[in-house]
Amino acid sequence: MSAIVSGATEVLGWLALLAVSETWLQEQSGLLDRLLIADHVSIPLQTDVGTEVVFARLRAKRPARLTLDKDGVQIFNPNRLEWVQLELGISRTDRIMEIRKLIWKEVMKSDAPSFGQGELEELKETLQTRYERGESYYIIIRNSSNSSVVSDDAILMQLRSDFPHLCAFLIGAQTDERVLVVPERRLVVLVREFLLMLRKYHP
């Protein structure tokens, strides 16, 4: 049963990519290249689901990775971070170090060691290797956030310098339904209800 649920989830991930407008993709032909050079890229979407589906479609090498939280309400990609998770430390230097440790924990699935230059290089190489095989990690920055980290461009620039393959997306800045061929909230509902249905077979 577990294999069936896993297969159905992967099929959902592939099918969700059809929600992305081909016209929008053509207009944004250089967007994927910009991900590795820009401090962040603005995408006119409102939700984690929409962001993940568009990102997966841009990569075109993998299905969208979508899973439910324990309450069965929020849908997310396990490889994404939100700025709210990055509100750590007091000084800028301290924040950067704590954020590096948090990224290490998310990527390596273990607590960070005492974080030095060796660990920084290892994490950088790991992110690059996984990016090249289609497994990407990214940060979501919500436009409505008043987070001090979000407003501190120096921190974002430092992170992009440390980890060029860690993408950053600004969402919620505008709405533009050309991005998706179905309303974004409709997509969220369809994905959530399908994942909830699968939970009945494999809680």
C-alpha cells in the first residue's frame, strides 16, 4: 500500500505541473537562469503550493514535491524554508551563522556541527550537487512580511554568496493569473483533498 501511495503522490506531482501556463513560461524563458544569479526572484503567486508547482515546472526534471503537515491543512515542499524560520540571532554576523546552521539541518537532516569553513564548503557543494540532479532547496520570502531579516539585504546577499544554488522567491507581491491556468486557491484545494484521500490508505 505504501508503494501505491508513493506512486500516486508522484503522479500528482507531475500532473500539477500542467497547471502552469505555457504562455507564461515562454514569456519567462530566462527565469531559471536568473535563479542562480539574482538575490531573489519575484513570482506573482500567493501560496507555497503555487510556488512549488511553478518551480518544479521551471526545472522540468522532477514532479512537484507536495506533502501535508500533521494536521492535514498546510501543503508544503520539505525542501523549502520560510523567512519566519530564519529569525535567529541578534547581530548580523550571529544571524548569518544561525541561518547557515538551520540550512545545514534542513539539508543534512541532522544538527549542525560547530560551523566552520569546512562545513560551509561541504554544504555549498551538497546544494550544488543536489541542484544538478533536480533536487532543489529554496527560501520563500512573503511580500507582506515585516521581518527584519527580509529587510536586511546584506544577509540575503551573503546567503546567496555562500550558497549560489539556494534559490530565493518573493511571493505575494502581486497577482497574475497568467501564471496558472486554474485559480491558485483552486489548485491548493485540489492538491490538499487528494493528499488527504491518500492518507486514508497510508496515514
